Amino acid sequence: MPLKLRLTILQFLQFFIWGSWLLTIGAYWFQTKGWAGSDFGAIFSTMGISALFMPAIAGIISDRWINAEKLYAFFHFCGAITLFFLPSATSPDTMFWIMLVNMIFYMPTLALSITVSYSAMKQQKMNIVSEFPPIRVWGTIGFIVALWVVSLASLEKEAGQFYLASACSVVLSLFALTMPKCPPLGKVSEAGEKSQSLFSALGLDAFKLFKNPKMALFLFFSMLLGAALQLTNAYGDTFLHDFSAMEIYKDSFAVRYPAVIMSISQISETLFILTIPFVLKRFGIKKVMFISMVAWALRFGLFSIGNPTDRLWMIILSCIIYGMAFDFFNISGSLFMESQVDEKMRGSAQGLFMMMVNGFGAFLGSRISGILIDKYFFIEGRFDWPGIWMSFAIYSAVIAILFLLLFRDSKKVQVETCPAKGQHAEA
């Protein structure tokens, strides 16, 4: 099987698993279980908690001791087990702990999927900047297909969404073992370096990136944008479900099949991913990241004034803008990290990026938003969605302005097709 096809299948399954429940767990939580919003914020914080340490640890392990594809397969198999048992939770606390274990296994696979892909592509001397985005598109398509399957099969409020994700995790675990070998490149050769610091021996070299002011600032803003990403994941689907309480909206298509409407966001992703090679080379990381932040502000702002009938176009436009907001940040960010580090710490660097985005960012975004929403935007038993989304929009706009003023990087990202060992391209 050609490498491109194998990587395409890997990306499809990777995000099909997440798409099976990520946007619809809110409907299961609020509409089926009837649990509180502050507790729901805790559920989404499991992504942040696990991403604080697991992507970095997995990156170190794949750089130093275990083949990345084997570690990737192991994590997905363990994730399948936890997803299978998730519906057995009968209280918010139980669900929190089961979801935390699941996220401990799933979150590092986001960075490992990139590590496996980049490693295999460089072995065949493929150009990552131009050839990876069209492959990554299929991850987004997998997410879309999962949303449609869950929505059209009426699983948005049901436990079946977790069983579907579990079955797919088993399949991906087995498929990952067929991928090209991705051996640890950070091992010390017998004839090579004899003495190392404990810091290097443990594979923590990627953390030295914080010594570089530009990289430290980039990672800090990555954390802030990671918080914005979790806000839309956590509340988008249940936002549309809540319109069912209003007579004028309850029979609208958007309320009956909210996951289908939300999938427009992922459809948009497939288009914007294909523009990344051009925009990075043409504009550089600073402008691309700034565009992403402005897009987040527009995304939330349109949600705040949209509705499922006469203003449905605003919700749809918001979903289209999401593609730009997500891709220009996540995909471009991973390519930027790749351009900054030696291949020996590739896994560690990607893990560090994921830690800031899906670790600190996700944790702060989910926990703080859950507390603030319960305190200021839950009025007389109902969520004040216009106020919620507008506050998120203001948050994103402030980040955009600060980033424009503080971050300095005029160069364009250029990742070489196959850099010499021990060297990397400048960004």
C-alpha cells in the first residue's frame, strides 16, 4: 500500500475517534444526564490535565526508547478500553476519572500521529510543507464523517457514540503496527556522545526552547489559543440543542441535527488546510497566527447573534470561519515547531506544542469557562448564550492585539524535504 494512502487512513481514523464524541458529549451530558455546567467544564479539563504531561512524555519516549508507531498503537488500544467503559459512569465524578484515563492515552496520539507521519515522509524524502497538508485533510474528513454518522444515527444523546469511538480505536491500534518503523533518533550511539547531562539523558531538550524569547512567546500564545479551541468544542453542539426549548426554533433542521451543522466547521477545515503551504511561505507565521486569532473572534461573535432560522447564515458563516481559525493555528503551529528543532527531538517538540495547546490551554479554557458560565451566564435555569459567545469573542480579540504587538518573526517557514542529520531549517 502506498505511503500516502497509509498516512491518509491513519489521519482519517485518528480524528474519526475524536469526532465520534467530542462535539456531542455536551448533548449526552446536559440533555441525557442533566448534570451541571461546572462539572462539564471538569470533564473537558481532562484533555488539558492529560496534555500537561502525556504528549511531552510520549515524545520523549518515542525520541529515546520506543518506536513511535508501536507507542502510538499501544495508546490507542488502551484508549479503546476506557471508551468502552465510559457509558457505565453513573455520576459526574466517575465519568471524570474514566475520561481522564481515556485522555491520558488519547492526547499523546495527536502529537505521535504527526511524529509518525513526518518520520515516514522524510524517510521517503517527501516535502512535508507541500505534501502533508493534503494528507492531514483526511483527518478532518474523518472527523466530519464521525459527526454525520453520530447525528444521523441519532446517537448525539446516546452512549453509542462512545462504543463507536472504542471500536475505531481498536482498528487504528492494529493498523498503526503496519506503518513504517519510526525508531528513536535521540538514542546515544555507542561511539557517539558518552557524557550527557541528566536533562539530555531524560530527553527533555525540547524544553530548552523556552530559553529562546521568540519560541517562549509563541508557545505562550499557543496556550491562549488552545483555550479558545476548547471553548468551541465544549459548547458548540449543546448551544444548538438548547434552542429546542423555544417553540419558534424546536423543529428547525439545525436543532434536530446540530452535529451536521457543526460539521460545516470541519468541511471548512479541509479547504483551509490546502492553503497552508501557500500562506506560510507568503506571509510567515506571525501573520498566519494573527489571522487565526481574528478568525476566532469572528467565530464567537457570529455565534452570539445567530439563531437556527432567519440568522442561520451567521452560524454557518461562523462554522466556515472556524476552518481558518483552527488550521492556521494548529497545522501551521506544528510545522513551525518542526522547522525550529533538530530531528532528534522531533517527538519531544511536537509533544511540547501539544502540551501548551491541549494541556495548559485546554485546562484553563475549560475550567475557567465552566466556572464563569455558571456564575455569570446561567440565569433562571437557562444559559445566556449571546453573552457567553460575546465574552469569548472579546477574549480572542484581545489575544490577537497582544500577539500583533509582542511577537516578532518576519521570516517564512521553510521545512526542508530531508534535512541533514542533526540540522534543521530556519523559520
